[in-house]
Amino acid sequence: MPISFDSKSMQFQLDTDHTSYVMKAEDGYLLHLYYGARLNAGDHSYFHRETGRAAFSPRMENCEGLTLDDTPLEYPCWGRGDLRSPALEIVNADGSDIVDLNYVNHTVFDGKPMPDGLPATYCEEGDRVQTLAVTLADAVSGVKVTLYYTVFADYDVITRRAEITAGSSGCRIMKAASACVDMPSDEIEIISNHGTHCRERQTERFPLPHGEYRISSRRGASGHVHNPYMLLVSPDADETSGECLAAVLVYSGNFSAEVCGTQFDTTRMVIGINPDGFSWQCAPGETFSTPEAVLTYSDTGLETVSHRLHRLFTHRLCRGKYRDCRRPVLLNSWEACYFGFDSDRLVKIGECSAELGIELMVIDDGWFGRRNSDNCSLGDWTVNRDKLPGGLEGVYAPLKKKGIGLGIWFEPEMVSPDSDLYRAHPDWCLHIDGRPRSEGRHQLILDLSNPDVTDYIYDSLSAVLETGMISYVKWDFNRNMTEVGSDTNPGKSQGEITHRYYLGLYSLLERLTSSFPDVLFESCSGGGGRFDAGLLYYMPQVWTSDNSDAIERLEIQYGTSLVYPLSSMSAHVSASPNHQTGHVTPFMTRFTAAFTGSFGYELDPTALSEEDRERVRATVALYKKYGGIFADGSYYRLGGPRGKDYAAWCTVSEDGKVCIVGYVLTKVRMNRSVRRIKLRGLVPDARYRDTLSGEEYTGSELMGFGVYAPETLEYSSHMWIFERI
């Protein structure tokens, strides 16, 4: 079984197919011994070595016990001698900030319990999944912590979360991380991400410093600036070799992922809710649950880590009708007409799209209230009859005759000060009495910690969705939080509001997705400002970036692919010159860059030349034939784009019969050698035919020597589709 316990050594061993995670209870504490390549069963107690390096770090009792400041701990706490960054920090009823957790007991059971009110990975019948629940307690305050470790043996993943229960006097939680991993060496490099709106998830790599490095968000969302994951790798690690540890938080709000090179040249990684600005009052006996953290380790490079996370998130985080299948080819109206449309214009765009083989047209912003620009009507989710005199039915009915579905844009979490909703309920937005209300994009954020607000949103959206006309929803979130206060939590700390907001959002999404299981929901936040595992539980795809430029998207999609599956990345062919950057790129380059996930178009099809219309027909047909690969295949990063003058990648179907290769030349360099693209993931002795050229190769040729990349004009591209013979 995946989880074993030895009562003599008090050792726990958590095994997946290729990894082991080992810890033990000693001197009352739960010690971390190992996370790495699969071990044989046995007593691994020698992994922990008490060095006695007390120095200025106090030993536990009379200079005889553990030095907590130099002990690898599973869930370190503040106040008792571990002076590194803790996983848990509490203020007790007497004002002290000490919590001293000791092992009490544990249980092991098959399957996986789901946290109350939070998104999380899940298991299905037949999965080799076991859960270990370890109870720790503070004998003085009565604070109890239950640590949950779930082993997905088939996926080589371990998930972690914590439940903190107050003692008889209550307590205030100041920090409650989801996971901590202590490592015995600081010979580690960090692969991190940074970005901004239209330039999300840029990657950078650097050695672990002595001291703390942290990525985080306090923006009220996971954010464009950082993403809630961290990768720690050995200095020699690359795509196919070296050690890699990944930690991903299943959460959409304020987060923190921190790593520290300690004074004794060891490493501590902690991930969870951002403690800055956070606090949570627990009444006696009340329990607080942390979000889930997903961990995986590989000694065969980044590629293995990505594949494991992709598989888990695709099949055991995403849910519903669209989880395992090709998504519909859609056309979004935004860059086709922005706010400037009426029924006739939309029908014309939709009918033209249908003629090109597109399956779904999405009406973006501007269909409701008095919405002709971004300065009014958010919250008033009723049809703008000046634009659409026949309502949504006036667009839906003629498109249905053409065989094309209808999608729609909402921004449900927002309210415009110039709206009927705000005039009726000015107290329904996040605000602090006596303070000005900062607007972003002429809008405020509704207080989703208020059940009246979430009920209103549910009723408003349900009134549209229950007509049966809408098969796709794009759910947007277009500003960060300020004045984070609420009238609905009297006596509660304002430090609780952001987390309560997300509990409200998750509850709302659970109701909507359960009520409308046939609707495909896509998350958006100015593109990738809330691209996180928390929302993938409810919405299986995300608009990856508002930047639809093919060249810019290469790096954005590269950084996203480190953790998130291709099917979660919504990617569209947009117009040229591009509306964001002005880049002029060939049609096939735009298609090649977009043909890596959930696929669509972001342009006006009625303005295309006949030549480009034929290209759309051909590329739509390709996606319909091969798009399922992005839901179940394996993705290989073959080169670039950071620091290189090209990008190359391939996706191999789950059955190994199809391999799609993409290549984009981002910079021409004169008189250089002819580049070869070496593939991965093929069967060496099998034969493959390039469906476009008819040429045949063995798998060993394609992986060992590769294929020559055409050296043509800057921003040109090439695609190969190899089918196994």
C-alpha cells in the first residue's frame, strides 16, 4: 500500500510509483526525513542526524533535547525555538505567540477526504490513493492540528493540507501554511515566475540565496505578477535530467511561496495563504482549514514534473463534461468589434464563423445594461435592448440554424458605481466606512463574503443560463482589491475578509457549475491574472493572457506549461497587425502558437480575405481532428523561447500514435548552422509518417537526429504532424 507505518521506529513512509516521502515522530515532534526517489521499505531513522549545533539557537530542555532551529520539521511553529520561517503562527488568548505541537496519533485510510468549502484534487474508484491524517497538539493551549497527506501513487504526487482547531480559550491564527518541506542541502536553484498584465508567467532561474526569497500576492487574487507555485531544482537540472521539487497551491487568493537558505546551509520551503494582512479568529473548538498544496519530486528533470502535474490537474482536479475531451473551437467577438455591435453585426459574424467550421461564437463585453464602454452597468445582467432588440434569442436562433453555439461574457464579481445594482446596494461592495472607494476600470468589487451578494449573482446568471441558449461562459475579474472591508462580519477581523471572499466565490461556483453542468466555464482575469489550480476545479480552462500576440504568447505559454496542462490554456489566433503589440505575423505562425491548447479565434472573420478564410477552414479542421491530444497527451518543451531565437515543442498523444511539433523563428541570425529539432516521447523502433510531406522516419531518427528547421523569415513557423505507421 502507498502508506506504511512502523510502530517501533515511529516512521511513516509514503510511496508513489517513483518517489518516497519519509517522516517520523521523535521526542514528541514530527520530523521530516526524506523526499526523493523511491526507497525500499525499512527503518530509515539514520537519515536524521542530531548535530547539537545550538550556538544561539536554544535546545529544547536544559540544553539536552532537540535544537529545533536545526531540525527538519513537518509543520514548524513559532515561539518554541525554531527561528526560521514557520508554517504556523498563533496568538493565544493570553496574548502569547507560542504554539508547541507534539505528535498525538494518526490514522491511515483509503481514498481522500475533501476539505470543506475549498477546491482540491480528488480520487476516483480504482485509483491507488491513501491518506494519512496525523494529529499534533499543544498541551498548554489545547490547539490541535491535523495534517493530511494524500498519496496519489499512480500520479507520483502527494498533496498536503492542515486543519487547525482552537483549544478551550480560542486563538487567533496569524499564519497557517499548507505545506513545509525541509531539505538537507542548499545546493539548490529556484525556478520562479514573474510578470504583469499581458506579460504573465515569465520564468527566471537563480541560485538559492542565504536568507529568504518569496513570491506572493496580496492583490486579492493569485495575480499577474506571480503565480502560486515554486520549483526547486538541482544546479544540473534541465528538461530531462536532474532533481526537481514542485509545490503548487490550489488557491485563488492571496498566497505566499517562500524558500530560505538557512544559517546551517539547509533549505526550507513553505507555501500557503499569504500571512501579510491575514488573521483568523478561532472560537473555542473552531477549526480553520488551509488550502491544499500539491507536491511532486523528480530525478529525471522538469519534463517529468510537468507531466505529472498535467495529468493530475487534467484528470483529478478539473471536473465535469469537458474534463477529458476536446473543447469546442470558438470565436470571441471582443477583437472583432469590442463594444461596437448590434444583433445584425453579431449574427453576421456568427454565420461567417459557422461557414468556416467554428463551433461557438462568444458575445464578449457590452451586451447588458447600458454598456457601451467600460464605465457602467456591471452588476446589471439584463440584455441591452437598444443593441439586441430581440434579446439573446435574436442572436441565438439564427446561429442555431447554422449549427453554431452561443457563449457569453460575464464579470459577476464586479459592480459599476453607475449601475442599478450599486444605486440599490452601495453597501454590497468591498469598502471601509469613512474611506474613499478606489475604482479600477470604473468598477468596484462586490463583497462575496456576503451571502446576499452571492445569492444575487447566482440568480442573475441563472436567469440567463437557464434559457438553455448559452453553452459557454467567459468569467472575468478585472481589478485587484483595495479597501478590503465588509459590513457583514461585525466583530470579525478585516484580516479574514479576503479568505471569506474566496470561500464565497468557491461556494457560488459550485452552485453554478452543478446547476449548469453542460456549460463550459472559462476563467479570465485580464487574461492570466487568476490562472491558478483553485479555479481549475470549477473552470477547466483559462484565458491565458490578454496579449494574443503569437510571439509574446510563446514565453507566456512556456511559463504556464511548467505547471498547468495544455487543455487549461485558452489560445486564439488573432488579427495581424496584433491589437496589443502591432506585430505583423504570418497566419500560420499565429496558428502554430495557438495550436497548443483550447483553441479559437479572436478576430473579425467577415474582414478576412478569401485566402485567409481557407486557412481558417483548414486549421479548424486540424483542431477538430487532433485537438483531443491536448486533453490527454504529453507536452515536451524542445527549445526556447527565453534566451533563444526560436521556440520549439511537441505534443504526443496518450496512445503514442500522433506527435504534433511546433516551431517558431523569433529572430533571424545570418550564416548560422542549420538547426535540428530533436523530438521526445516517441517509440524508437516505430515508424512515423509526416502527414504534410509524406516523408517517413523512425522514432530513433526523430529523437536522435531530429528534423531540420526551415530557416526563413523572422516570425515564420513550421508544423509537423507525425502519425505512427
